[in-house]
Amino acid sequence: MVQYVVFAAFLAFRILSVFVVKTWYVPDEYWQSLEVGHKLTFGYGHMTWEWSKGIRSYIHPLSIAALYRALAWFGLDQVEYLVLAPRILQALLSAFSDYCFYRWSKNSKWSIFLILTSWFWFYTATRTLLNTVETCLTTIALSLYPRHHEPDSHKFLWIVALVCFIRPTAAILWFPLCIIHMQKSIHSVAELLIKRYLLIALIVGTIAVGLDSYAYGEFIVTPLEFFKVNVLENVGSLYGIHPWYWYFTVGLPTILGPFALPFLTAIVQTLQNRETYPDRFNLLIATLFTLVVYSALPHKEFRFILPLLPICLHITADSLKNWSRDASRITIWIVALAMLIFNAIPAVYLSWVHQRGTTDIMLPIERIAREYRDLDGNQAKFLFLMPCHSTPLYSHVHQNVSLRFLTCEPNLNSEENYTDEADQFYANPAAWLRSHVPVYPKSAMPTHTVLFDSLQPQISEFLKSYKLIETVHHSNYTDNRVGHNVLLYERVIDVPPTKPKEQPNQFNIPDNSVPIHDEF
């Protein structure tokens, strides 16, 4: 009975967080999941360059497409459901992984506390990110991974095979854990490799390759294409690089937040008592190996090491459980309250306030896309003058209208002196608009333009043909491309004047009036 109550609590908490987490984090949350699912289901949308290069698996977007198809079948394919339903589905998976984390940590109360109060997991657990799916599957697999004192099991390998196919970098984390598993298994290495590892990899890989080949329309092995583009061609560096030590000094400490200090304490305790904590030591080896390999890659992001979070929390929970046996009740409550407060502050601010404008602006855009018609009866045409992929797209509009945005594709054709479209625009916004956006006749111009307020002074001449209709707060922190607010402009329409009825000119005043243009 207790197990059901714990799972119900996890589920209720994750579903509640769906309605709390309202901010924008990274483009992949929409562009590699919802947008692909929308295109597969409804036949229109935008597919990024990753899909033309075949480096992404369709397995995750197909699950969203199936959900969209079900909504459409029941007549519920409205924007609010298209946005919420995939996140609720992710909340179900995250809640189940939380429960597996609880069981993995031997039903520890500290495990419940840590997984529910972790600010970064709260921030990411219900987002439609493949990294979130990877983390959930990793946690579930780790809960099945045989411990030092448990009988040998191979169930975890099925999940490992799946997660490594849809997210090839997951193999980095699982490589040392699988080596350890083969070393301590009662079966020989040859038997494990042939009858377990290779067999399971072949079965899962065949199904996955079949699904991807069907979706792409040709035979393709997406992990292989992923390796070619991201490792051999190093395309990821286009999106920013960090020093090699970034994950150790910034990445991992940031996602751990207030748990960083007790995690360091747990590391020291584990290293000093390796024989007492063999499972914790093995997990530390896998964590260190993953961080070292990731540190060799130039492009780094917090979400890349998200699957390490449950491992670090598991080690921390086990250490806190041992510590609390000797600590006084008041000390335990003070420590727990401090960790709760210092997790809640970033969780609430980053989930509810920071970088919310680019998602909130989609509400009026969706309404305009549905209702707007110009004088000729044409639908709205939107121009997003923002860093590429700053907003969601068709999954949040669900209207087959023109949504033009600045692209930032890598140099896929090896052109000399290549500059992506977004960089070209920001180098000289006014000149780019003059060469890319027609101004005559006015009806050829976009009906609506979306931009950050920091750009407004640079394109004031272009905006003379528009009027501001919406201002949405985005962030308290800005840079040269991202402002405090998101602005939505609508094109000013000139309405031909109607000839007024003739009235008697009682005072014989000459009619020198001029046509009056109404503005909408």
C-alpha cells in the first residue's frame, strides 16, 4: 500500500509541475519533439537540419505523433491540448522514474526528499526534451541494474539498448557500468556478450532501425549518422564552446545546486570506505568517466549531463541516510529546510518567471493566426526577428500559416566564409530587412513581426509600417540579442476611403478636405 501512495505522490507532483513550469529552456524541447510530431500528424510544420541529415531517431517524436493522432481522433486537437498532452505524458514517465529511483534507493525517505526538491529536475522533468526521456530511462535501468549483493540480472540491458539508440551519447555513461557488470557476473564474458549484450542490441537495434528507415523513407542507422556529424565533423561547436573543465566547475555543481556540498561529502566518504560502499564507488567511476569524455567535446550544455543527476542524488541520499542516524532531529530538520529553500528559489524563478516571454507570446500569435484576415482575405504572415528557434512554432499555433524565422543552420556544404542567416541579420538588421523583406506593395510585407525590445531601435524605419499590439515580459537579464520584453507588431492597413454623402454647404465653404485613412 505504501508503494502506491508514494507513486501517487510522485505522479501528483509531476502533473502539478506541468502547470508551474512555463518558461523556455532550450529549442530542442519543441523543435526536436513537438514540431516533428506535429509535422508527422498534421502534414505541415518545420523540420530542422538534423532531420535532413538523419542524425535524429524518430522513436521519441513518433510517441508524440501517436498522442496527437489520438487527440485528433477525439476532436481534441486544439492548441492547449497539443501543448499540454505531451507534457502530461512526460510527467507520467518522470513520475515512474521517480518511483524507480525510490525503489533503487531502498525506499529511503531521503531519496523522496532529494528527487522531489531537486531544482534542476523540477525544471526539466516535465519538458518534452529527449534528455529528459534519456534521464528517465537511465534511472529505470539503474533500478534494475544488479547490485553487489543481488543476483545477476539482464533486464536493464533492454532499456540500455533503447536509450543508447535514441540518444547515442548515453553509451558513454553505460560503458563503464556494463564493463563492471561483466566483471562481477556469474556468467563468462563471452557468454554475456553473445547471449545477452549482442542479442539484445540486435533485437532492439533491428526494430529501431526499421522504424527510422520507414520514417525517413530509406535505410538509415541514426546513431551512425549522429556520430559522423557531431563527432567527426564537430558540428556542435557552432552552437558554442566551453573550456574542458566546465562540467566540473560549473555544469555539475549548477545542476546539483544545494546538493553539491553533501554530494562532495558522499564522495569523500565513499573513497575512504570503498569496501563498505562498492555500489556507490562503481557509480562514481561511471560519473567521472562520463564527465571526462564529455569534457573532451567542445560544445557543452547543462542538459547533456542531466542523466548524471539521479546517480549523484542516489549517492547523496545514501550518505544522508547514514548521517541522519547519528544526527539530532533538530539538525536534520534544519539541514532539510535549508536544502528545500535553496532549491525552491531557483526552481520557482526559473520555471515561472525567467525566459517566459517567448512561450507566452505564442498565445496571441495563435489567436491571430486563427482569426486574422487582411483586406484581401489572406491569412496572417509572421516574421520572427529573433535568435533562431527562440519560440515554439506550429505545435503552438496549429494553423498552416506563414511563420518565417531566422535560421542558424551549420555549414553543411563546407562553404568558405560561411555565416548563418541569424548572424547575417544581426550584423546589420536594417540592411538585411531591405534586402529580404519586400515593402511594396505593403500587402507583400509580413502582417506581423515578433522581436525583442533590444532590437527595436535598430529597425525603427521598418517598424513605421507597423503598430505595437502586444508586449510580454521575457527576462530580467539581457544580452545583445535578447531583450527584457518580446514585442508583437501588426502591419498598419490603409483602407480606401468611402465617398461621403453630399451635404448642403450652408456656409459656402470650399471643400478642401483630404482623404482620411483609418488605421487598424
